[in-house]
Amino acid sequence: MAPVEGVKSVHPLNASQPAGHVVGAIDDNMAYPLLVWAWSLLRTAERSLFFTIGFLSGTLSDQKRHLLEEFFTQWGIDYEFCELAHDPRFVAQGHISPTTFAKFLLADRISSAHVWIDADAIGHTGWDQIFDAVDEVTKAKLLLVAGRKHGEIDVGKSNRLAFNAGVLGWPAKARRPWSRRLDQMDLVETQEQQLFNDLYGDVLEVISSDFNTLSYQVDSLSSSPNKPRIIHFAGPQKPWHLPARFRGRCRLYRCPWSAWFEEEEMMLDALESSSLRAVVLGMRRESRSIGSLPVGRHNRGRLLLWLLSRLGPAGWIVIAFGAMARPIIPTGTHPLH
Ligand SMILES: [Mn+2]
């Protein structure tokens, strides 16, 4: 079948422009968001791409994996799946699954230059310039990350993690051994991010926060002074959890989630006449589910989405009242604008 229109095939590789190697990891829950991730990255890249998708043993069903392979083949994506050994130290923490630790395993396995991007992110025009930045990493630096705000980073600040590990540029250099350090660590709130900060804090090359724009830091894309190149939907509540009927508000307001909805819509439109469309709609339905009732202070945004997914049209009442509670609900990440 012909590749989807508007998407550049990576076959044959364009010799004048080096291909970018994108690495990510998923489990069954993230199979559908991964499609939107891959679609957006491919759609907006100016170079050919090669994808490595990692998964921890036993967390991605053969069925899901085969479905993803069908999509990738149809889109002309050059890819490999990479099964990784699970490790009891890879803990689930709140909404963060053990899959996040795949970053370490994949960076060890892939010694050539590549860019890790969390599957809860999308690419925007210009995102693939990060590959140039990785190639230009200075001699003493081992890892490229995006600053938290306006390209700034403060490694010395001990009360807060210096960088978010959702986007990582790995030059073709040695990786630091992480296993023993992980053994020595106390359990902290975001174990894998803390480990990254501990290991690489002194050898970081920092680029603009545009390459890892955290959705909860942006209220509206139309008023944001920066042009996000990679939008990372970090945090417990995710755009794919929001039922379609409530998405119009986000799109009107241009909250960061609207960018995810646009990519998803483009992807679905491009699959209009494809035999895979029915399959993708099934995956989409499945991805909406949040599971059991989310509890705890940090889960207020997720709780709102949980309610909206169960209430149907009555969810508008929750939104009307919720708008009054806006100050206690995370900004830029929900339909309460
Ligand atoms: Mn993430």
C-alpha cells in the first residue's frame, strides 16, 4: 500500500541528509499515543527518520506490536522493535510506568547518536534540528537536554530536578554506568529522572526549552512567546483521555493539548481510505480509559478526566463547576478554560 500522503517516506534514505534516529519506548497502554507521536514526528521532520521502539518484556502484547508494525509499514517508516529485559528495580510510580527506565537500556544498546523522545510527546516544525545539536555537542558533554525555561538550567539547585528527561539527545559517546547508582539510591518521587540528573548533571549540554516544552507550563499556544518544537504532555493527565465532546474548548483556547488533537485528527484523516482505520479507532477508544478512580492531590487533573469519561454529556455540568475551581486544577492541561 502506498505511504500516507503528506508523509515523507524514509525509503530510500536521502544520502545528502543524514537520517535522524528516534528512540522511544511503550507498553500496551501507550500503543495509541505512540501512533500520534510517530505520525507527528514524521510529518514535521525535514530529514529521513529511523525509529527504535523499546518495550520491557511482557508489557507489549504481540497483537499491539503487530498492529503498530502494520502502521509503520504503511507509512513507510523504517523501524525496529527492541525487547528489553524487565528489572525489579524499574518501579511504577504514580502514573509513571516502569517503561520509563527503558531509556537507560536503550542508550546502552545504541552507541550511535540518537534522540530519545517520550511517547507522550509530539513533534512540531523544526523539532528535528535537535539532531544537529546532538552532532555539535562539545567535547566534554555526554548528554543533551532541553532547559526547563528559556534554555536555562540550574544544576546546582538541589531542591528540584535540573532537567526533565522526556527528551534526551545522545551523542555517539560513552554512556555512564547507571546500575550500581540505582542500587545505591533512596526511593524518590521520580526515580528515573533523579538518576539521570545524578549521573549526567555535570556533563550536560543544554538547548532551548522549545525542544521539550512541558504542556503544564504553557497556558495557551497563541499567547506563548516561544515556538514549541517538541510538546511533552508530562504529568498524570493526558490529552488522549479527554472525550471528544469536550475537546472543542481546548482547541478554541489553543491550550497545548489542542496540538495533540490536531495531530491525531490529521492522522485519522490520512487513514480515511485505509483498511487500518477501523483498527485505529478501536485503539483510540481503548486509550481513553483511565482505569480505576485516581486519588490523591497530584491526581486532581486526572480525576477530572476520569469523571468526564464516565459522565457523558453530564460532564458539561462538571466543567461548569470545575471552571470555578480552576485555581486548584493544573493549567493548560484540561478543558477548564
Ligand atoms: Mn513523559
